Amino acid sequence: LVSRAYARIYAGGATRHFRLGHLFACQIPRTFRRQARYLAASVGVSLLAVLIAYLAVRTDPRWAPALTNPGAVEWWRDFARSSIHAGDYFAESAKGMGAPEFAGFLMSNNLQVALKAFAFGLSLGLGTLFVLTMNGLMLGAFLGTGANAGKLSLFTAIVAPHGVVELSAIFIAGAAGLMIGYALVDPGDYTRRDALRVAALEAVKLVLGTVPMFVVAGLIEGLISPQSQGLFAADLPRILFGLTLGAAFWLYLFFGDRLWGSDEASETLR
């Protein structure tokens, strides 16, 4: 009996391999549902920062350079004073670097932000909160600057096509960081080392779930957001495109595993 049990357990372990399809189709959505409270906290911190910065800039435009890069604020104001299209905000960079290279640069930059939000969870979550807050302040200052110029719709249309997915991925990476930080602050019945190990297993799944999101967001920002013709000629279609794409990702992240039914059926995925 022991011999047969040994063979069954360890033979199964030896033949078991990394199933990418099962990870993304089943494990990641289930992890999102289990850890929804950390995701809610990450979204809450970020949106609060957006709101604070937006209201501050609307009250006094001098807050914009104080909350983010002054050089960027000047560019935003110059763009707001112009009469060019939302897609033109990215067009020069995409043309100068080449659209594929620009998309790759954006993917790399956004992944760095996400990895910082995740890794800084080791600072008891304080570093993660800082990254989320600064990212939110920048977005709020950007939208506030557009609103002050009477062009909130234009500024929303600039970021919406890729921004809903991109920001969602940053929120998720922030949730992973907060999970790590909370495990260190309150390990419960575990030692802090064991609590960190348990939390890390869940947090890594959250971060892996953001990889396709950043790839899609980078491709859209580099290849589609600079467009100013056809579907993307007006602000509203750009905003609706971003919202629809973001909703599709959120539906997958929370309910994607239910498309596959039972665990036995999902085991066939590779």
C-alpha cells in the first residue's frame, strides 16, 4: 500500500508540469475572487488620489506642477490650448520611435511601475501605497488640467483607449503588494516567514494576471491610441472602446474560470 501510494504521489508530481492554460483560465480568476478585498483597497487608494489631485487642480491650477512633473504639466497645457486631435498626443512619439518600438517601450515602462507596486509590498505595504498614490495624483492632475481648459472629454479620450486596461493592471499589482505588506503586518497564526510565503503564492498569480493586460495596453497605446481617423476620430468612441475593453478584462479576471466548468474539464487545458 505504501509502495503504491508513493508511486502515485511522486509519479504524479514528476509528470505534472506548468499548465499555462489552466493557470490563466482557472487559477488566476479564482485568486482574484479570493483576494478581492486587497483589490478593493488598491482601487480605493488610487481613485482617492485621483479625486484629490483633480479637485486641487480645479481649485487652483498651481497645484498641478506641485503634484507631478512640472514639465509634463506645461506639455498638457500647451496641448489643451491647441486644436489638435486626441490621437495626436501620442502621434509624434510613435512616429519618432516607430510604432512597434514605442509600444515595446510603453510595455516595459508600465511593467516597471507594476513591479514596483508589487515588490514594495515588502516595505509593510508603504511603498505600494506610495506608488499607487503618485500614479493617482498624476492622473488626477492630468484630468484637472484638461477640465480647466474646458477639454475634459479630450483629455479623457487621450488615455481611455489603453488607460482603462493599463490602470486596472496597476491596481492589481498594487493589490498584490498590499497582500504582501499585510502578511508582514498581521501574520495571524503563522510566523511572518510562513505568512509571507503563503501570501506570495497568491500575489504572484495576481501579478501574472497583469502581464497580458500590459501587453494589450502597450500595443493599443503604441499602435491604436495615436490614430485620429475612422473609429478614433471622435472622443466618445475612444472612451467607449477603452471602457468596453476594460470591462472584458474584469469579467475574465473574476469569472473566466466558470467558462470551463468543473476542475476535471479544466485539467485538459495546456
